[in-house]
Amino acid sequence: MLLNVLSQYLCCRQSGQFCHVITDVIVVKGRIVRSPVTGRYEPFYPAWKRSLFRYAVSVPAICLCLSGVFASLWGILELQSWVNHRVKAGSVPFFCTYLPKVLLAISISVLDDVYKRIAVWLNDKGLYMYLLILPSVLQ
């Protein structure tokens, strides 16, 4: 299937922009220049655009994720302390001491999935060129 899609490769250049169209595969637009490293033609984005995305989107997203981890861990530790105090007082059964541990395991799993999605999105936005393969190509 991949060879069939690649064999339908079509490249059109208009006013210094490029657009690769492979039936249902779309490639991000950008100015095309020859790479000094590989010698191949690649899309080029100015350093200020990459820096702007890095400092305006990537860094705040990372800080937000770290804040979320800190807040959830702090909340679970406070809950564990409160449950331990209640168990010692005898107002809560002993098996309730496992509740914060279960919540920690669930929060780790949920946050892992969220961070993975954010990381993939940031990675895709940071690439100079990437393919968006629509479901009709995969059939």
C-alpha cells in the first residue's frame, strides 16, 4: 500500500511554496530550499518562527504539565495524610488507606495518556515537514 501511495507522488511549486499531494496524503507548506547538510530540498522556516513556537507554546505547555503533576501529587499526599489520621482516630476503616494509592495509580495512567498526546502534538508542530495521512489511505 505504501509503495502504491508513494508511486502517486505529485509535487507542484508555486511562488516559492511547495505542496506534496499523494491522493489523501498532505504535507505541510513552507519555502523550499536545498539543505546544506543533506543536499536535498526541504521546507525552510526562519529561526524566529521556530523560536516563537518554542517559547510561546512548548515551554508553557511543559510548565502546565509540570504544574499538573505537582498539584495532583500534592493532593494525593494530603489525602493520604488525612486518611491515615482518620484511621488512627478509628472513624474510617483500615482498608480506606489504599484509596489514595489507587487514585495515584489512576492519575499516573491518565496523566501519562494526556502527556503522550501533548508530546505528539508538540513534536508534529515542531517538525519542518510531516505527513497527515487520512483514514481513506489506510483502507
